[in-house]
Amino acid sequence: MSLYFIANGPAPTAAAQVAVTTGTAIKTMLQLKLGANYTQNAKIVEWGISTDGVAASVIKVELLCTSTVGGTVTEYVAADFINLDPLGAAVTDDNPFAFTAAGDESGYTATAEGTIAATRVFDVQILTPPAAAAGAAYVKQFPLGREPMFKAAEYCRIRVTATVACNAYCYLVIEV
């Protein structure tokens, strides 16, 4: 098993990680799907989000799993999955994550949410930036043996609904 860090955008190289605007409608900031032939469940070890929201904003964030419908996202490439295990296997399409398809597998910054019929909610939060400063952050590490899991037929998503558009970084640390 390996640990992977996945953020809501391309992995940084010569430039810094790019924050993504939330808008004010519900938006999937990050979506992860396992490869179709992957037979083990993925464990969510940690997730987090930080924003530059203004003091008057309310930012609802959700970590959830949907059944068979993914949002239309910008697809990841193999280099966007950061393997935290230096001896771990290289990421390729469908091993262990699905990407490079028709815009509805693993990716970030959804342009369409899709019609979701069923969800399993793993964590929900309301972030309100403090009055004296802008920005809010949240990080959750799940206790060992109590990590939420999802399987290849499901989509793990971080969704955001903000009252005032702001920029956000979000990420998942996944064990597969």
C-alpha cells in the first residue's frame, strides 16, 4: 500500500500551487476515482482546505462519496499524484487512480456537477473567516482504523459552497 497526496490542481513544479476560485454555487473542487480494475478500497487518511475568503463569507465544505455520477472536471495527469512512499509504484492511468478519460474521472475544478442520486458523507464543515482577518482553514486526520473508504465504482469529492467567491486549496491524502 502507498500514500498519495492529491491537491485541487496540477502538481507544482517551477511555479507554486494554483488556488482555484470557489464561485458561489456548489462546486466540486477535487474528485478522485479509482481505476476500474482496482479491487481494494481506498482509505482517506487526511483531508484539508484553506481559503482566502473575506470576513463576511460563509464557506460550506463537504467530503463525500457519490455512487456512479462524477462531475465534469479538469483531468489529472500522472505527475499530479504525489506518491509519499519513495518506494511506491508509479501512478499510471487506472493504477491506482482513473484519469485521462472524458473529463469525469479524477480531476479538479468541476464545470458541471452531474445529477447525484446517492452520497455517503464523510465530513462537513462551515468555515467562517475571523472578523479581523481573511481566510479560513480546516484539516482533518482520521484515526487509524477509522478512516472512511471508497471503492472503484465510487467518486470521492471535496465540494464547496461559498456565499462570497474566494480562492481555495484543498487536498486528500489517500492510502491505496
